[in-house]
Amino acid sequence: MTRIRPNLWFDTQAEDAARFYTDVFKDSRMGAITHYPEAGQEAHGKPPGSVMTVEFELNGHPFLGLNGGPQFTFNESVSMEIECADQAELDYYWDALSEGGDPAAQQCGWLKDRFGLSWQVVPRALADMVNDPDEVKAARAFEAMLSMKKLDIAALQRAFDG
């Protein structure tokens, strides 16, 4: 089976980000860390011995962090979605990932963490609500979601129920 692994480009913070994410997600682990060699200095411009890549897993999903330099930064066109079972889980991930992040980037369950990566922290129940065949109920849940930063499952359910 072909494995797909997200590769996250950082300036110099790949190891810090990997350690942060593996602390937030309990079923996670750090993997191999590679360092820039002296060879290729004219191409990569990084000090020999500095961290080049960091392998890590979050809840069994593999990731690679690359310290590629300041040329590219994260934007909202790519985000990581966390599907939460209940409000306690949603609150945990929201609070942990938003700490030190950009509060202005918070809307409809989305947040931007301290490294600039966007996350969607959403309850499993939301998909059922907004995809409900009763269009009026689905619209109420959707409208309620649009008015929130961190999603409130009870408030979404109240809106859905009318």
C-alpha cells in the first residue's frame, strides 16, 4: 500500500513543532531527525549540523517536518481537521493548539497555531447536522456554526433542534 505523508515546511522550527504536536496528541511519537550536511551548502544555505527533517506520528498518522527556510509559509488553503467525539475533547484540542496562535484566525472551528498551521477542531456530530435531509434544521446548525469561534456542541444541537 502506498503511504501518503504530509510534509510540513518550516523555517527553522520543525523539531519544536513536532515536539509540540506529539505532546498535544497523546497517541504520538517522535521519529528520526536528520541534519544538514556540509555538502550542498550553496543550495540549502543551512548551517551544517542544523535540523533538516523531523519524522513524527500523530495518532498513528505519519508526518515530516522540514526546515526549508523562510521562502514558504502556511496559509489556510491547507488545514488539519480533528474530528472530536465530545465537547471535552474539542475543548482540549482547541485550547492546546490555539495557545500562542493567532486569535484573529479563529472562526467556525478553525484556528491557527503558534507555527502558523491551520486546524479545524470540529465535533463528529456537526457533519450529521449540516447534512441532515431536513434543510431547515441543517441550515440552523450551519448558521450557528458560522457565529462561533470555538464550536459549542450543545449550542449547535439547540440550533439544529430549533
